[in-house]
Amino acid sequence: MTSCSTIQPIILLISLIVSTSVIAASTNFYNDVDITWGDGRAKILTNGDLLTLTLDKTSGSGFQSKNEFLFGKIEMQLKLVPGNSAGTVTAYYLSSQGPTHDEIDFEFLGNLSGDPYILHTNVFSQGKGNREQQFYLWFDPTADFHTYTILWNPQHIIFSVDGTPIREFKNLESNGVPYPKSQPMRIYSSLWNADDWATRGGLIKTDWTQAPFTASYRNFNADACVVTDGKSGCGSNAWLSEELDSTSQERMKWVQKNYMIYNYCTDTQRFPQGLPPECNLA
């Protein structure tokens, strides 16, 4: 495990392919999302350029994208709850609906002041998750906005932070591993209280004297295939065949070596009957 004191703000950024054919490019939250809950705690500001979610002792808040997508490159800049954020979770994810839903998760688990946030990732396919990987970040995610990207195409899912890949989940259906490929997903985000588990397994509770807690969003971009009336509109986008080159793979390995703090593929106690099949495949 990497301690907070060893996390240095040094990382080489990787320039991933930028698609030139944009199906859904977003610059205005009024046009792109619906606020779904929070009774006024979610706000769209500065003519649609900024969105904030707020949590207090009564309620959190959340929003979802107006569009559904089937594959895409989804980007959002977030600035997380500052200070003592223990007990809070800021979730930003793609999800379909129903008991056999697909889902691709970024979740940011708050912590005491001075302790690092935990970035929690997971992939659900056909209603089954249990594929968690967790990371510390190499910067303070509350001090400024940073870009969190989900690349989802038929070959793999890549999680990236500021252009640096941190995780890849490959399509291994040929080996019996379900892969999300047929259910359209919306983007969801929420800020909520999870002090029963979020910080040190629930040992650290939310300090409501610090409320309200606020997370901020900007520069949402969905370069993606939009599903309308059951049909997917998708151009010849570079991200549909985008892969990690050798440099990107090395940077991902570097992140995983230095900042990964949990990997389901090494948790033999959790899977006494054997690790999931994808864990043993290259």
C-alpha cells in the first residue's frame, strides 16, 4: 500500500487519441443532463458551464445524462469535496437499468483531512460486479478540477485520470467472461452519505458540522454512440478501435504498482473457490 506521504504530484500525461467525429459533444449542462434528486441541492451555474452537487444531513443530490449511449468516450472534470470528507461518496458512472444491468463505476470515497481520497472502480456485466480495484491519486483531487475518462468500446473498457490510464477491463467473452456490449447506459452522478462503509469500513463517520459538502463538475463531453428509439447513431469514431499503445501500458503499470491499494484479482480470501477467470488471463 502506498502511504499518503509518498504520493508525489509527478505523472507523465498520455495523449490518447482524440476523436474528430463527435456524435455527442457537450459543453452545456442545461442541454446535457437532468437533475434527478436533491430538492434544490444540485445546481447548474454560470450559464450551464458548471454543475454542483451538495450533501447535507437531510439529503444528497444527483443528476443523469439526457442521452443513452452504447459505447463511447465519456469525460468529465470533477473537483471533489474538500477538507474533512469522511463518510461521503461522490459517484460518477455509466449504468443501464434492471436486475441484469451493466455498469462502469468511478466512485470517490471521502476521508479525513490530510488523508487521501480513495478512487474506487468497478465493472458490472449482466448484473454481476465484484470487480473492484481501488487507487490513491497522485494529486489532491479537491484543490482543482481533474479529468476522469471512461473509454468503452467493443474491445475493452479503459479508466483514465488526466489522460493517464489506470485500469483496463478487456472483452474476454470468448473465455466465458460477460462483457457489457448490448445495453445502452446513461451517465449518472451523485453525492451521498455512506458513512456505514465508505471510510475505513465505516469506522469514521460523517462530521455534519462540516456540512454542507459540495462537489463541482465542468467540461462534460460524451463522444459516443447515442441511442434514440432503440437505434444507435454512431460515426466512424477513432475511439471505437482505440487501444493502449506500449507507452500507455507502461504508464498504467506504473500507476498500478505505485497507487493501487486493492485488486479483486489478488484477493484469494474473497474467492476461495478460485479467482474470477479474467484474473488468470493475459
